[in-house]
Amino acid sequence: MARTRSRIRWLRLIGWAMAVWTIGASTIAVMGLLTRPKHADLALVLGNTVTRTNRPMPRLEARLQAAQALYARGGCTAIMVSGGIESRDGRNEAAGMKQWLVEHGVPAPAIVEDPYGNNTRESALHAQAWLAVHHGRSVVAVSQFFHLPRTRLALRQAGVLDAGGDYPRRWFGRDIYSVYREVPGFLAYRLQLDQSRPLAPIRAVGR
């Protein structure tokens, strides 16, 4: 009998935890979906997976399409493509992103390549460092909708003017998992549990 009551308590606790997690995920999703871009000095495009030849995979390509459209309608002056380099095989997210944008009509001089954006916090810090060097103030974030709240939080914490965000209107099955994964990520950023620091501007954000 005691074992049954204990099991019921654990099931209730798990149920409450899942309910709270779902509320958090739903809040983040709605925040992202309601985000709209304002004109900014810089559009920050967050990296994602590329192939071995640095071609953007579908989710990253969707982000780049949104960034290209934003630039084409005058929503930003420059675009920073920020991603990491895979240590095992040298895949370079930022290089692949820049190549895609150039192929789709964005002038190369308008693209800032940041191959040191290993996470969202570092990308935000590198954007702030570039703005400081180039006398800019505002950043518009470009990523999937669920990623925008955390990205905008990181940008504000980095000290830049938040100009909202834009996201692709393409949906992927993995988005459901990603929305739930954003809950602990957003909380960690809110509590500033990570200790990322910007690289030297000449390395991280030289055009």
C-alpha cells in the first residue's frame, strides 16, 4: 500500500513537471511567433548544420532565405552569419552561409563572416563587438521562431539595441522537440549560467 501511494506521488510530480515544461515551451513558441523585425544595422543569422561541402541543410537554408528577404527589402544594412567549425572534418557553417547568400544576390561586402559563433551567447557577443567597431547599435535576429526569444535575450544582455527578429515560414517535424529543448536553454540564459566571452574583435568580427 505504501509503495502504491509513493508511486502515485511520483506520477503526480512527473505530471506537474511535464505540465510546467509544456507551459514554458508554449510561451517560448508564442513569443517567437509574435516576433517581428525592425530596421537594424545588423541582421544576426544563427548557424546550423551544413554538409561536408558546407552547403546549408534545409533548416539553415530556411534561415538564410529569411535573411536574404530581409536584406532585399531594406530591413538591415549588413548580415552577420555566425556559426562554428566542426573539429572532426572542418565543416564551416559561416563560410557555407556566406556562400549561399552571395549566390542568392546579397553583396559579399554586406556579409560579416563569424566562424567562432559556437553558441548563441558567443554569436550575440560577436555581433556586439562588430557593432562597437563599426559604430552601429541595433541587431535583428534571424533564426527559427522558437530560437528567437533566447537569441534576443542574449543580444540584450550583450548590450545591443534589440530590433526584434525574423524567422522562416517553413516548418520542420523537429521543431516540436526543439521548442521543448528551448525551455532549459532560455532559463540558463536568463540566469546567465554560461560564462561565454567575446573573442578579440579583429578575429571574431572582421569583415
